[in-house]
Amino acid sequence: MNKLQPLHPGSEDLLLFIDGELPEPRQAAIRMHLAGCWKCRAEVEELENAVSQFMRYQTAVDAAEGVAGTRSSADLRRKLERLDRELGRPGLWSRVRHLLTLPGPAFARRVAAGILVMATAWAAVTLVQRLTPARRMAPAMQPAGSVQAIAPTLPPPALPKPGVPAAPPALAPAGLPEIAALVKLHTLGADLGEPVETEPSADGAVTVICRQVGRERETEIRSALAGIPGVTVRTEPAGPQDTGRRPPTTLALGSGGNPLERALAGQLGGKAVFDRLANEILEQDDGLMARVYALHDIEKRFPASRQAGLSAQDRAALEAVILDHRRAAIENGAAIESRVAPIAKALGLASPAARQPAAPGIFEAAQRMDRILNMFFGGSPSKLTGAELGAELNAARAELRAALEAVR
Amino acid sequence: MSIGALGPAVDLATGAIGPPMESPVHELVVQLYEEMRDPVCRYLARLGVPRTALDDLCQEAFLRLFQALRSGKQVPNPRAWIFTVARNSGLNAREAEARTQELDEKADWPQVASADPEAAILKDETLARIHRLVEGLPSDQRHCLRLRAEGFRYREIAGIMGVTVSTVAGSIRRSVLRIREAIHE
């Protein structure tokens, strides 16, 4: 079996490509291939035409059937108000947001909202401490995101929301505009794969470029960056999406899928269990990839030689962002492992702990894991046999574990 | 769009839409309703929900979203959330309907139309071919296509339908390749 990258991507890959559903490295590889291949461009046009014709059909059916909601939004408003009354007092969140939107001095409103939040938090903490004194210290003693937690026997950890810091990072103030902008964007979670770029200039100023992030998001970003000396924000149309991410080189992608899916579903207790696990794993994988790409980007922008020239204040701010990404990546990795372990066990794979691979970079290890997870659970085609898929999964687990251990 | 406790999509900067209300959550839900009412009703119709029940089930999904947000629940993807709830309600309603009258095999495909949709579609040869093909697709494949046409990503469709992403990818792949063939017949 040829494990090399096929000369031309198949129709399956091209369809996933036009739907933007391939892992980014593969997406970039096909984009590059299409730039020079008329045959595949023609194939893409055929697929796009099929999609267009289906949409034309669907529009015609919708128009002919004339199905539409007949109740106005005013009707829904009345029901919401009635429901609100039936449910009683609005929740804390509603009250806080309501306070923030009241007319009047902004400072007073924010203070009132803050007092309400703090008072509620204090009451909640006091109540919990009274009710559960024995467990009071336990969660705080757990090292957050410890790689030691990666063990098949552990219950799945609470899922951090992929792509968003699980806890607000303690970020230091920065002096250099580029780092100040990085810190702010990180606080907003805008450094996790959104089309937001940073363009430094020779005089030390920096331009943050938003490419079709949406009006609300752009307002949020502009507001966060407003007032930082040397930082300006510019809007541009979507660019060529050249992320500089390297194309995959380890595995061949072609037609196929996961030949183990049916057997696995049986061993894990049914398709529903497999489906749930698959969706959870891919969510965590998304979070992991967002973090490692963010770290990769920082590494490129601030190599060691440049970091050495930064002020202590800027180095501390940069380090805080890096540590936060690493912490989140470790949590994502632990969450992936806790879900993949039962699957590996069902496949009869040896524990990856038995292997001691040389510690790879976290970027390479996460990319390898991303590729295999997408083959296993994400519909990415593969020419690997079931046994090869299993072995690759185990190798990727060992590599990721070693990489995360190295940055812990 | 992400909403829930302090989700960024709640646009407070632009001010309230309509009369003052208790919280911006109201406004957010109403805004979503205005955007999604017709697609949700169409989706419910294709699940086999009788026309007379479409509005009720559609509004129920938005009321449940409101309740969830009000109780502090995180709803990272409200569009997919609404469709998931609508799908579950629609399938329940269809089951209830089936208890009173036996459903035929195609009950999950257009049960609507005051006019005859086929008459308009069949005038166009390409659309007629696609129509025949789509009608012959398994129900799940049709729903995957429909949801994709509504703009959902594979992962969102998987969440709504309770299947894996690879199942969605396979369904869409097979359907699109068959549509491509049908166009060139």
C-alpha cells in the first residue's frame, strides 16, 4: 500500500476542502495543490456546481412549499415576559447585565454590578464551605492540567470550553505595543484561530488587522485595544489564509475512513457511546490545536533572540500568555487522553506509557494527534488499515504525552 | 455566535430593540427568532410535523432557549442548539402523530405545499433530476444535506442529529457525488 501523499486529492477530500472541513494543514496543502493543478480545479468546479444546483433546487422547493413561521416576534415577546413572570426573579446574570445597561454614569453602574456579583459569590462560597468542610481544600490542591492526570483510569475531567481560557489568566501589563496588543487579544480569546493578524512596523508601533471577524467582534476588539499607545486596528477583507502551517507529511490521506468504527462502537457499548466520545474528543482536539497554533505563532514572532532584548515587564507579560496557552493545551491533552484511553483499551493497544519516544515539539505532536483523531472520528479519509490506525493512534498519544510533559 | 453567561454576542452597545425589557436575554432570543423562524419551521415541516403544529414547536424551542439562558446555562452555539431542540420536539410530535395515523415511509420529507412543488420543479430538467435523486435518498442523508444548506458545519450537524462527524461527512459526500452524477445524466 502506498503511504505517500497521492498525486491528486480525491473527490472526497476536495468536497471536505470546499466545505472547509479538513484539518488546517491538509486544507493548506490542497489549497497549494489547486493553485497549480487544472485537473483538480476542474473537479472542484464540478463539485461546487453540484452544490449550487442543489441549493437552486432547495430554494425552488422552499418557495413552492411556502412554509414559514406565521407568528410575530411580538407574540414571542409576550410569551417571554409571561414566562419571566412565572419563573420569578431574573437570574444573577440577567440582573448584572441589566445593571450595566441602565442609563446613568457608567462607573456607578459597574460598581453596582460588581457589588452584586461579589456579594453573590461570597454568599455561595460561604454556603459551600459550610456544607462541605472536608472537601474544601481538595480542588485547590490539584495541579491544574497536570500531565500526571493523563491516565486511562481517571474519570473524564471537566471539559474546558475549547478555544477559550478555562480561567482568566493573570496577565501582566506590557510596554511594547506588540506585546500589549497580544495580551489584550489573548484576554479576548482572539489569538485562538480567529482571522486577526498583527503587523508590527519598524518604529515599534503595531497594526491589528481584523479580517471579517463580524461587526460585534470587531467592536469588541477595537474597544479592548483603544487607548494602547502605538496600537491601531484596521479592517481588511478575508485574505489568502496563508497561515504558514506546514502540510502533513506523516500520513497518507485518500479515500476510506475509519474501518474500526463499527467494531469500536460494539465494544464501547453502542454507537451512541462512540458518537458521544467522538464529538467530545474532536471538541478537545479543536481546543488543543488552537493553543498550539497560538504558541507556534508566538514562537515565530518572538524567537529567543528577540525575547532576550525585551524589558523584564514585556518578558513577564509574554511569559504569562505562553503559560496560559500551555496550561490550556495540557488540559485539552488530558481530556483527549481520558477519552481516547478506553478506545485504545478496546482495541487492545499497549499503554503508550510503555514507549519512551524522544520528546517532540508540542506543535508537531499535536498536529500528529490531530491528523489521527480526524481519521478516527472526524471523517478524514485514510488509506491505513485498522491495525495501522490503531498503532498510529497509540504512537500519537505517546508523543503528545511526552511533548506536554516537556512543557509542563 | 456564543451566548450564555457573559457571552460576547449580546450586543448591548447598540441599545435595546423595541420597548425596554427585563434583560438583554429577551432581546437576544427575539432577535434569533426573527432570523431563524422560517428555517426552523421549514426544518420541522421536513421532519414530518403537521403544518398546524409548526409555529408552536418553533416557539417552544426559543422559549426553552430563553429558560436555559435565564438559568445561567452556557449556550455556545445558539443556532445549533435551537435546531437540536426543534429536531427532538419534531420527532416527538411525529411519533405522537404516528400513534393516531400510520406514517408512510416518506413522512419525513415535504408534507407541505398548497401548490404542487413538483409541478414547478419538474419544468426544469436539472431540478427534476435532483428532485428524483433527493427523494430517493435515505432520510438521514436528506437531513444532513438540508442542515448543510442551512449553513451548519459538519460538527454542528452531528450534534443536532446525534451522529458522528464522520457519519455526516459520509452522508454529504455520497449525496453531493450522486447529485453531480445526476446533473450529467
